Amino acid sequence: MKIKLLVFFSVFLLLKVNAQSSLSGRIMDANTHEALPGVNIIINELSSGTASDNNGHYQINKVPKGQFLVTYSFVGYEDQTKKVNFQGDHPVTLNVKLSPMIIQGQEVVVTGNFTATQHENTVGISTLETKNVTRVSQPSFMASLASVPEVSMISKGPGVGTPVIRGLSLSNILVLNKGIPMANFQFSEDHPYLIDGLGIGRVEIIKGPASLMYGSGAVGGVINLVAEPTAREGSIEGAANMKFFSNTLGTLSSVEIKGNHNGFVWGAGTQVNSNMDFKQGGNGATAFNTRFNTHSVKLNAGIIKKLGSFRVFYDYNRSKLGMAVPPALALVNERGRKNEVWYQDLTDQLLVSKNKIFLGNLQLDADFSYQNNNRRLQGSPLTPVAELVNMRLKTFTYRIKSIYHFSESTKAFLGIQGMSQSNRNGEAPQHVIPDANLNDFSVFSMGRHNFGSLATLEAGIRFDHRNVIVPEHYAGINNGKLMPRLDKNFNNVSASIGTIFHFDKNTLLRFNLASAFRSPNIAELTQNGMHANRYEIGNADLKNQQNLEADLGFHFHTTYTTFEISGFYNYIDNYIYLSPTADTISDGTKIYRYKQTPSHLLGGEVGIHVHPVSIDWLHLKANYAYIYAKKNSGGYLPLIPANKLHFEVMLRKNKWKVWRTSFVKISCDYVFAQNHAAEFETTTPGYFLLNAGIGTDLKLKRQIFSFSLMATNLLDKQYMDHLSTLKDVGIYNMGRNISLNIRIPFGVKN
């Protein structure tokens, strides 16, 4: 019956298709009125577009009926976004004048409740273009995200990183790949997300609760890896990227190619990243067995027509990540590149179907995904079994959302979301978590109303149901303890209300009040055994973790200045955490148990960007991030980053002959001492880091070649970050690292 209804609904949609429209015009320099060739024009909801020709003209055909955001972008110029209504058979003509970039204006973001510009969102969202990520001198993509002021990184060396947003991490935040929640056994800081920058256009980061949109786990925020736009109509284009790292003697190389012919879009890419054990700051000592090697393949294909957009993505990632743990440090005493003992052998495959159907005022989004994550831990010839862990997590998700535009100022959406997940252990002896099945279902809705240019109001509500089944199993030392069957249901209601008030076109105030939640994960409910150097015991009586957070933000910008300040207070009921006990197992290893307690976090960020009017090549930036987190019963929360102050001076020339966006910059970070350590943590002294970089974009014909030379920890400072888990074995953070970054584009067909 369900299949018949689905077929009927699909046929109904096809019969309702409206006639196509088109968008055309001419793009010029706002000052000189010269035509601008090679400007990228993107319809954000379709993630497709075109580029202007040598005379600045452009045309996009087969645009569905509806209201869309169209972005015009060009190297050295400010992005410009237009809200365009397409009315079927009526073509739209839009001429645009772009101004040379002084300070980047508002971007369009897709991770919020609605696709909108930054100044229309009631929640704070930070964006990071992939180009800026690649210009950070870090060997791994995830580690590069720590360049965003609100984001920190729990690390076990440069290859193993887990993000932290406003003091919350692990199961308290979601990482989305193309809008799909990643399932990577993220209950532990030793389990990194298997992602890289291949095929990613930008990163969007929600600072604060987002459970209403994304469900369990989005208590602290969301990191969304947004796929890059399709190739321009009628073109085949690609790029080769190369990076070299001095500290790890690492190399990262990738090749990407994509095409677009009459609405049929496709893309393919591959990347290899290989790094030796890193050198510590100060004395240059080797951090043995921190080597890592990854390779990935990305494929996609789809059709973008007047009905909508239908695309399929396939991602494959294989990572071998060395572990600097005591058994490995006793065996590895030579620097190397190949993983041989004590390493995580990880494989992740993700298949995603993303579909958008446009029917005038109605838009239907339907996303489906299947993820297969295999996590293996390889020991050494001295361990009884070489492969200690072998877990396979299979996850199917769906998310269907309908958006209706009641008027120019009012729209709303209604959606359902679900997940079916299973974990199965292989022949390896250590079952870090048992075999288990998890099923989710949720329904959610939100509305937005614009009060002209004065204010915007958003409000929504969501209901979630989760069922967790863990069969009777053996756990503990030598799997000698019989654990009872677990069959639990978790239900939750979450809601949010937010507003953005515009004092004028340059000044705005955001306020958001949101309740978010997460259900206990399998490890927290059932774990009973060794994990790393601890014996961890779960708690089957854990309840939902529920929070209420208030966010207030102020934004002011002019042509030459941007100033932002935001603050938050986050109360979490039944906060779940791992705590040491006085008990030990027979060999003296300390036992840790999962507990719950009311807790609170408060903090904020302040940032300023100044571009003096009389010195058009100088940019000054500063920002400060503060976080304080404590259990209401006393004691501090674990894995809380230290407060951080960042300064940057950049000299930038947007355009000079064939050179575009050339820059030289010097930045410094002062990280304060973290004296608020949790029960099983140690305090960490503060430190100062100096970084520098130089780069340029070279335009030859219609291609943009990019070069940059970046350096981190330029003074080779010896320090330990509070979130580095290598502190436990006495390893300092990475010393001086210089990276050379080269991007060479190529066009096969125009």
C-alpha cells in the first residue's frame, strides 16, 4: 500500500510540473563599468549555475518556478546575492554590478532552518570556504577547522581530531556530510570522523542547539560539509591540488573533475594523504607512531531539470591512523611512514541520494543515505591477536521535508526523519560496544515570518522517538560476564524560537532560545570492558540529556569595519559524562563509570575586522573566545578548551594585472591556561603561537591558479594543548610546520 501511495504521489508531482524559466543578464565592475568575464553565478537551492562570457553576459535555462537565492561571485570582488522569483514561462533579466572586495559581505548558508543569507538567520552560523581551509598549515582536514574561533579540536596527533563547539563534543555535536549525519562511533575522543576536503565547497558551523532540525546529538552545534557547486553548463572542468608539509614530511595530492551537459551533472575525484611521525615543538623530538595514511574516492551524478534536482553521491574513505599508546611506544623507536603496529584501520562508505522538487510555492526535499563504517584496531605481533577490534556500523537514514511559501514574507516547513542502525562485532576479541540495533523516527515543523526589513521571527517544534535493542551478550575480561538484554525507548520534545532585529541595514541583533536533547548512546548504556587504558562500565538507567540554551548576538558592519559579539548560557539537565571511581579490576586498572548530573556552560565570542579607508591593502582582525563549564554539583566538565585570543594582520591586493587576491599575513594566538580541569584531567599552562603566510591567485585566460606558503608555530614553541590526549604519554604538540599549497585548474571543454 505504501508503495502504491508513493507511485501515485510521484505521478501527481510530475503532472503538476510548471513551465521552465530562464535567467540572463550582464555583469560589470561597479567602479569602471567594464564587463567581468568568468563570474560564477550559482542558484543556491539547485547548487548549479554558469559563468559569464568575455562580454560579461550569462544565461541559465530550465529554472523551476519558485523563489531562489542567486549568488554572483568572482575572485577579488564581494559576493552579491539576489532573491529572484521565477514565474514559469517568463524569463528574468538581471544585470549586476560587483564591487571590489574590501570586507567580505554576507554569505548564503544552507545549514540553518531555511536557505538564507547570514543577515536573515536567527542562529549564528560561521562559514569557512574550502580554499581557506586548504591554506591552513595542517596535515588533516578536520584539524584545519580549528581555525574557526568557536571550534577547538580534541586530538591524538595531527591525524586524529574530534571537533568541539562551545565546550561540547563527541555525541553532543553532529557532523554532517552533504546534510547527512555521519555515523563514526563518535562516543570516544579516539574515534575521528573520516572526512577530507575532497568535493567540499565550504564548511558551515552552527554555534548552539540544532536538534529541532537534525535530531539527537545536535546539543552543542552542527558542522556541515557542503558539496561544491556543479560544473558550469556545457563545460568539463577540474583541478589538481598538491600540499607539502615540512614537519611530517607529508604529501597531500588530489585530482577532481566534473561536468555539466544539458542538465546532466557528474563529478569524480581522488585524494591521497601520507604523513610520517610528527616532530614536537622545542627540542624536535619525534612523536613516534603518530604517522597516518588516508586515501579517498568521491563520485557523483545527477540531473537538474525544470522539475528539480536529483543527485547521487558516493564517498569512500580508508584511513590508517597510528596510535601513540604505551604498547606502541615500547615498540616503535624509528621515524616512519608505513603503519605496522598499533594503528586504527578505518573504512567508511557513504551513499547519498539528494532530491529537490519545485512546484511553484512548494518545495519538497527528500534525502536518503546508507553508511557502512568498519572500525578495526590492529595491535602487534606481541598481542595475543593481531586484530583487537573489528566493529561494523551500518546506518540507513531518510529525511523528507516540504517547504511552502505562503507569501513573500512567510514560509514554513514540515518534515519527517528516521534512522535504522546496527552494530556488529567481528571475530576480534575486544567488543568495545556490543551488537546492537537502534531505530529513530521524528516529525518536525518550523515557520518564519519577515516583518519587512525590520525583523524576522522563527519558531518550531519537534518530536523524536528512539528504540535501542541490545541482545543478551557476554562482556568484560575474556567475555566472561553475561549481560542482560536491553530494550529501551527514549522520547523527546524539543523546540526553538528566535528573532533577528535590524536597526538599520548595517546593524542587527539576534536572539535565540532553544531546547535540544540527545539520547544515551550504546557505549554509555552498555559498555563493560577495556577501552584504551581504562575499564569503562555503562549505565542502563541513563535518561535523555536535555538542554535549554539562550543565545544573544550583535552584529555591526560598514564598508570598512565588521564587529560581532555574542554570548550564550547553556543549562543541561542529566548531562552524561565518564567519571573515575575508587574501584579497580584485578590487575589494578581503574574503573570508570557513566554518570549524569545537571550542568551549565556559559561563554561567548567577540570579533572585529578593520580595513582602514586610507590604506586599502591593510586588514586587521582580532577575536576572543571564552568558555566556562561546570557541573551544578561541583567540579568542572571534561574536554573544555582554554580561552583563546587571536590577532591577525594581513596585507592584501585584490587585483593587479594578472594577479588576484595576493596576500601576506601574520597571526598570533594566545591560549590562556586551563586551570578548570575535570576529575581525570590535569591543568594546562597557557602558551603563545606565531603563524605566517603568503599566497596569490594567478589568472591566466579564464583559469585561476592558486599558490600559498603557510607556517604554523613559527617560533617552534614547545607546548601542550589542553585537548591533546597525547598529554597522557608526555608528548608535546607539533612544532614548526611549513606547508606549500598549489592548485592547478584545467578546463577540458567550455
